[in-house]
Amino acid sequence: MSTRPRRAAAAKAAVVVVSDSDEEVNLSENDDYRPPEAKNSRIDRAADAQAGGRQRWPTSRSAASEAPAPKRKRAGKEKENENACPNEVNADPDVQNKPSTSTKRNARTQKSSQASDPKKKRAAKDKDDEYACSNEYNNEDVVPLSAKTQPEGPVSSSTTGRSSFWERRKVWSIHELLAETENIQPQAARNIVQLFENENTIPFICRYRRDLVDHIAPDRLRDIRNTYTEIVDLRKKAEHIVGQLDRENVLNREIREELMCAKTNEELEFLYAPYKPASKGTLAERAKALGLEEHADRLLYGSAPKVNLSEIVDPKNEALATEALVMTGICNIIIHNISKNTNVLEEIRRLQNVHRVILKCSKTKESSSSKSTSSKASSSKGSSGIADKKLDSSKFENYFNFQCDVQTIKPYQMLAINRAEKNKFLSVKLDTNDYLKRDLMRFITDQYMNEGLQYPLRREVFSKSLEECYSKKLQPLMCRQIRTSLKEKAQKAAIDVFAKNLKQLLLMSPLKGERILGIDPGYTNGCKIAVISETADVLDTGVIYPHGVRSNKKAAEEKLIKLLSDHNCKIIALGNGTACRSTEHWLSDMFTAGILDAKCIRYSIVNENGASVYSCSDVAVKEFPKMDTNERSAVSIARRLNDPLSEYVKIEPRHLGVGMYQHDISEKILTESLNDIVSECVSFVGVDLNTASLSVLKHIAGLTEKKAEKIIEYRTQNGPFKSRKDLLSVRTIGEKTFVQCAGFVRIEPLSVGGRLKNPLDCTWVHPESYEVAESIVSECELKLSDVGKAGFIATIKQFAESEAKLDRIAKQHKLPMERLEFLLVALQRELLQDYRADLDKRPLFKQGLTRLDDLSIGDVLTGAVTNVTQFGAFVDVGVDRDGLIHNSNMKNSQLSIGDRIVSSVVKVDLQRRQLGLRLENMLMETDTSFTFKTED
């Protein structure tokens, strides 16, 4: 323990200890394109101020320059012990028993702390003896967490009534809590926080700053960023609560520090609960207004003198006219105090993780179910975005008599249960066992009844209050916490599934060099058709009627054959919406009859979700102002096969329908997550700066819709961009934006007349590394004009194998080895090589269709994965509808959208039109139809 005199400490008050959160990111000194570092870390510094200027974690810098604790005003006998540890028991019994000067809330909480068992205090102290005095770690050399220190003297409960768990907590910095929560290296966490503070985007970090974040993948980094945002919000919320309590004059040092130590929103709410004002008009507040609070506290804590109900009765006051009414009022106050006790709330959280809690579902009455179906129809397009009238209770029959431990329930099960409960198909409840109740009530009894005066009235009132508190307050609170936790986990899982599927959908390989005929199938309004060129320009449009009341199959066949023949088109893209299977049957019959040449004509099923949304959007109106709305959707379907990424980005991701219960998730959270995925995909694929549309450009890392509009406006007025650095001439594009987006845009030779000003502008090499790249090219005796050629790539590959040369280049340019290695990888890529070619996810082409009625158990089918969920994968195997490979039939394989598989039929349900499959094998050749050769 420090014995430094107070006067000496005050004299050194000018010395400031800088915490880890204020340290600079370990970036390269010669990084010209590095964004300027944040001038301050306002949030962490605010935390320092709230915690009394204490340093949070040890650093080599702080160990060398030790700073004293700030001077604090004290009064009375506290001056005699100004250097004493706050956790140390005061030897003076008068000081120890002196009432607190805080408000009544603090006094009551202190009584709760004093009521704990002394033996338990000593046991807790012995168990936690590795923690040093809480107010000394800013004045002494701080010991790393791995080391153990022996505290001096016994430890007592704090004046806030918390357990020793809260006493030993320290105020954290953002990067510390981030490293702990996400289980990443402290240095990586510190770098990540600095990068996010400087507004670096995830694509930029993952491609050009991988060395700073320990090579974390983009998906993982997105999760870390979400956690970072939550931590920042938590710190702001804690500061707000501290400020509010300070204004109410109920704040002292220990309360402040405990609030700033909370690591989750739940912990913060538990700590704030005793000080949160009760709602006006509650039973507890009414009882307090009658003057019963003092009597309730004496009964709860056992303080003298004893309470006599007959002395409190007031015949003139109706609310206090009898002893029964007085007891009820006192019980209401005690119930409120118990339900707000932080230790009780902590114990509830612990017990619900220790004991088994069962979630039980049961089917509601048929009358309620049918009534719900009709009543929900009118409001079906509210927040859910789906038509509730389409829901049928039979879809949830697996949950009509369902029960599961909340620790093992699957996210997709929870999502289904929540949807069924919302539509009044299910009744859901949580069943807590008697052991949990007994353990909790025993804990609460020990908290209050082990000390103080013992007499029959106190025991009677406490027992009555405790039983009522459990049934009306604590058990419902526990159920709400569990349901909320389950819902959050399920929603996170649904977002993860949607994000993963969306990424795979956007990165499907484009079909270049082919003319495509798109079909938007329909019954009443016919099938809309559109033909596009190799560059996605519209060549022709029309409508045919092979189905419905206006059916004319012969005319439809003639028109389809004419369009294919006139435009030399051999690819058909068929939307998977209404009338898809009927149209596919029609095409299959045409192949069988020889009307369509099976040797050269192929068709592919295309996801048409969002096509109707796009056809009515402003983007579509600008593109095709004179085209019919229905025909625009056919153009969109054809273009999705030509270049999926460029077309899908025109539609809000949530409309693409490749998720799991995505309509039950918060639209804001889902949209933010999916927009990140779109930005990542667009950035990694890259765009031609001179030809990219607004819909694509606005998703490039660092750019917004307004900045993309300025780029298009600039190239319209000044002609094509000659180099990447020309971006700096665009209004609203500054140095920081340029750094973020420059590596993801390129200047293609065809867009500037075939000659590039700098060939590196067409590669993954970032402008910040041009000097290094040119140095490597010069040392290899190559020319920049040969970038992307076979000889150039071979020479660079040979250079990359020499460790001595790499070390010399890295030292010469003061460049981290990881960045140099990525630079060499970028120089070894073919010019204009599509990033999506590395993934090899090409569309599935077919030339016939099998009916579900023709299938039987054991049949072997090949197909392509169309959607992946947590319970299995849906596969298009060329029948009426997609089949499901359940997780139990997956053979521990991980499937993704676009994978080609061989499966066998395990279930055919003709009544419900369901097909169950089992995975047999994965096809390595993703699309044999691309190697199809027409016979002479």
C-alpha cells in the first residue's frame, strides 16, 4: 500500500498518465496514405474523468512514469485515514459504524451489505486475495493480470452493498474490453479501435491493413466492429447514468466506479436498478407516500426499535385503517426493494444458467387460430413485410407439443416459435423448477434475515413479501430475460445466415460473352420476355401466353423461337417466381418435342426475388423510362445471369429472399448488416471507374451515393478518368476518401482508348504502394506495360521466392512484410482477372424437368444449392420445388449457395409438396454444360 504523503501527491498532480487506449496504432512511419490518427479518444478520456483519473490497465509507459491519485476533499475522521485502502476495514468502530451521508437509497443498500454473513465475507476475501487495493493501482506499479498479489489486511463489503466481485473490477478502456469480449490479441484490438476511430472501412482494412488486425477475415471483423459499437454505446450510457445520479446528489466514488466497470448492458442495468426512480403510482410509491417506508426498512433490515402495526394504524386514513392494510403497504415497499437489489439480480442471472429451464409450446384453440388468420390479413404488410394470411398453422405443427431446454434450443426453432406465437398459433411459457426457486429464496433470506432483531412480525412480513415478490416480480423478470436473450441469439443467427447467403449470391460467376433471353413467368399477365446483348444492352422485349385463360401455346412457341433465332441467343434465364414450374414444364416439353434444340439451347433458373421491386424503382425508371414495368423485370432476370453483382446491387438486400425468417428481424439491423456485405462484395470485385453505374459505385468502400453522383458528373463533363489520382479532382473526394476507395476502382484499357497512363491503375495495387511496386518491377528488369502478361507474372513469382530480396525491399521502403507479400500477389494476377473466378460459383443449366410425382425413395439426383439455413440446405434438383437436405443428412459437410451436389431421395410428401434429400457427394466440376460441344 502506498504511504506517499498527500502533499507530495498534490505537488505532482501535473504529471498525467496516458492509458493504453491513447497509444498510437503501430503503423508504418512512412505510410503516406495513412489517414490522420485521431487527435483524442474522447470516450476513454471521459471514462478516466468519471473514474477519478485512474489508469485502467498497466503499460510500460505508465510503469515508468507513475502518477499520483488526484487530490480529493474529505471531512471528519476520514482525513486521518486518507491513504487507507477503501476495501480495508476501519479499525475505529465509531468511524466504521458512522451512518453514510448518501441518500436513503444508499443507506438501505448499505444495510443490505451489512446483513451478509461475516464468515462468507472472509471466505470471499480468501478466494479473491490476488486482487490489490482498488484505489492504489494508479499510484503503484501495476502488476499484469497473470501475476498474483497479496492484499494487505481483510476486505469488507463496499458502501454500495455490492459483492466483492464488483469491488475488484477496474474501469476498462474500449480496446481492453474488445479484446476480452472477442478473444483477440490486445495489440490487434488496440489497432482495430484506432482504425475504426479513423473511419477506415472493413474492405480496406482486410485488404490493405491485414497486418495490423492479425489477418482477421472480413466476416469476423464485422462481428468485432458490431461489438466495438456496442462497447462505445455502453460507455456513453454509463456516463449518462453517472451524470444523472450526480445531478440527483446520490453519487459517490464507489457508485461511479462500479457503473463505469459494467461490461454489459445487463450488468449496468443491475447496478443502476437500486437508484432508478420508481414509476409514479406504483404500489410501493403509494405506500411510501403514506409514510410506511421507515417501518418497512426496520422490518426488512431488523433495525431497532421493533415495529408494531397497531401503532401505525390511522382510522382517519382509509389506506391505514386496519393492520392488514398497513401490512400490505409495508409488503409492497419490501417487494420493491428486494426486486431492485443488485445482488439478487446477479443471483437470478447465475441461477438461470445453472438450473434447467424448459421452454414449452402448446397449440392454441382452433377458434383463436382461425380468428387470428383472418384478423392479421389486413395488417399483413406492416413490420413483418410478409402476408400473414398466407401462414397456415400446419407449418408449425412440429411445435404444437414441443419442449426444449433453453440452453440447447436452436435459433431457427426459436424464430419459428416466435412467429407462431405472434400469429396466435402457439402458446409459449417457461417452466422453472422448484430447485431454482428454493435456491433463490434461500439466497434472499440470507441477504436480509441473518442479522438484526428477530421477532415474529418481521419473519411473517418477510415471508409474505418474499413469496409475492418471487411470483409477481422475480419469476416474470427471469422469464423476460431468458426470452429476450433467446430472441437476440436467434436474430443474430438469422442475420448471419442471410449475410452468408447474400455474399455467395452476389459472388456468383458472371456469364460473359453470351446473349440471354430472360423470362418473367406469370399466368394472367403472361410471361414477359426480354433479350439482352453480351454487354447487357436490351435488344428486344415482348409478352407470351403459354398458361392461363389467355393461353396460346402455339403462338408462344413461335414467338420464343423467333426471338432466339433472330438474335442468335442460346441461353434462357427463367425467373423462379409464380408460374416458374409451369413454364419449366412447357420448356421441357419443347425440348422433348424437338422444338428447342437440346444440343445448343440451355436454360437456368434465376432467383427473381426483388425483380418486381426493381421494376417500379427510380433506378429502373431512369434506365428504361419508356419500357413497361413488367418487361423491366424480365430485363432484370436476364441481367442477373449476365452479371449477378451489378444487377443485385440495384435492389435492397432484404428483398432478395436468401435468408431464414428475415422478415421477423429488425429492419434497421438487417439492412445495416446486409449493406456491409454488399459493400464488401462490390469492393473486392472492383469496378471500372469509367463505366460503373451509380448503383455499383455507391457501394464501393469509402463512397456514398452523393460522392458516386459527383464522380459520374465529373466523368460526364470531363471525359473518362485517365488515372486513379484523377479522383482527387472530384468535388467531395478528399484524401481520406481516396485512400479508402482507390484500391477498389480501376481504369480499364478499353475505357481510355486502349492505352493506360499507369498500368498499375488496373491492378489490386493501392496507389500508396506504387513506388514500391515500381521499384520491384525495375529490379526484375521488367516494364510496367507488361503487367498481367505470362512472362511478367513468372518473373515476379520467382522474385517472391527470394527471402533476401524481400527483406531488403521491406527495409528499404520501411514496409511490413505482410503488405509486401500482398503487393507481390497483386502483381501476379492476370490483368482484369475477375475476383469471382477464384470462387468458381457458376449457374446451373438444365435441359429438362422431372415431376415430383415421378420420384421415389432412393432415386439419385444432381442439383445446385439455392439457399442455406441453420437446419439444412435447399437444393434445386430439377423437380417441381426445391428439396431439403436436413442437417442430419448432410454428412458433416458445409454447403454454400451454388455448390453442385449429388443427392438421394429420402422423403416424398405429395400432399404437402415436400421433398427430402440426403447428400451423397459433392461435384468438383461445378458446371459441365460450359464444356458442352455441339456435334457436327
